[in-house]
Amino acid sequence: GIQVEQSPPDLILQEGANSTLRCNFSDSVNNLQWFHQNPWGQLINLFYIPSGTKQNGRLSATTVATERYSLLYISSSQTTDSGVYFCAVLSTDSWGKFQFGAGTQVVVTP
Amino acid sequence: DSGVTQTPKHLITATGQRVTLRCSPRSGDLSVYWYQQSLDQGLQFLIQYYNGEERAKGNILERFSAQQFPDLHSELNLSSLELGDSALYFCASSPRTGGGANVLTFGAGSRLTVL
């Protein structure tokens, strides 16, 4: 099956800093999503981005499908950005097995 | 509120027992997915249903089973429970199956503790 690798595994940021999270995948995909799991365990969909670039406030994401990677940018980080960020992909030969990466644990300190 | 409802939120039971977790998808969504998240682990895909039919299967144990009913709600049955089954079980729903603009929406999860 498709492999999904996220880096870095852990990230500690000071409030106001910028950061980039990466998601590499091993096969062609027709669906890629980024999620944030907050410290209370809730999973929130941030972006549906199988290709191209999107922005939502201080967050933006870029997927280069031909090179099999996606990037999530966090700008001017806030303590509420703390949590785990997951990317999930659906390979072109799958109906519904969204494969998640292991996640990037982000801690934003005041 | 994501629109995906999972019950119960918390469940404590003993080894060897059987439990049922329930999920109501977001209005209009036809697909339901089940994921298991153990302590400090990622999300492991268990199974997906679309409009009542099983469409994709992950590494779901034989002791686990699931179904989606005509009203589209889904149940995940866990039997002969072991300590290692303690985890957060998530349900997600989406409008359709496959790729395309098929966005997952997660419920709040059911936290299962097996003692």
C-alpha cells in the first residue's frame, strides 16, 4: 500500500515563529487532506489539497503531486496551533482507504 | 460540532467483554470510516462503508466487525476485548467514496479503556 512520511516528527516553536511541515507519499494520489488534532483529541480538517496551493488565514498548503509531496505552512504561530498535524492521502487505486502519516507534534510556547 | 456524532464518548470495560460503538454521519454523507488511535500512535484505518456496503478494509482484527445500516449510521463491534484494544476510536464521514472532492469530517471519538 501507499506509504506516507511526515517530517519533522516534533517541532517546538516560540509564539510568532513560522514553520513548514512536510508530507511525502510513495504513490499517485487523487485526494490529500491536512488535519489538526488539538490537545483535546479533536480532529479538524484544515485543507483538501490534492494539488496546487491554498491559504486559510495564517495557514497555507501546497501539494506538488508530480513530485509526491505536500507542505503545510504555519505563519505567526500561536499557542492554539499546538497539537498534532496529520496528512492523509488516498491513492488512485483505492476507494476509501485514506492512509494517514504518523503526524508532526507541534508545541508553541508563549 | 462537526456534524458526525459518536457514542459513547467514554467506555470502560473488562477484558473478554464486547462493546458496540455507534456513529451517525454528517447529514448527506454516504461514506463512513472507522479509525483506531492508540496512545501516542497515529490513525490506523479499520474499515469503510459506502451507502451500506463495505468498500475498503484495513488491518481490522477478526474480533472486530462493523456494519452500516439503511439510515446510514454505522456500528463498530469489538469482542473478546484485550488490554491492547484500549484506544480512541474515530468515525469519519464523507459525501462519497473514492477520490475527487471527498472531504473527511471526523467525530469527537469514543475512548475505550479495557481493564
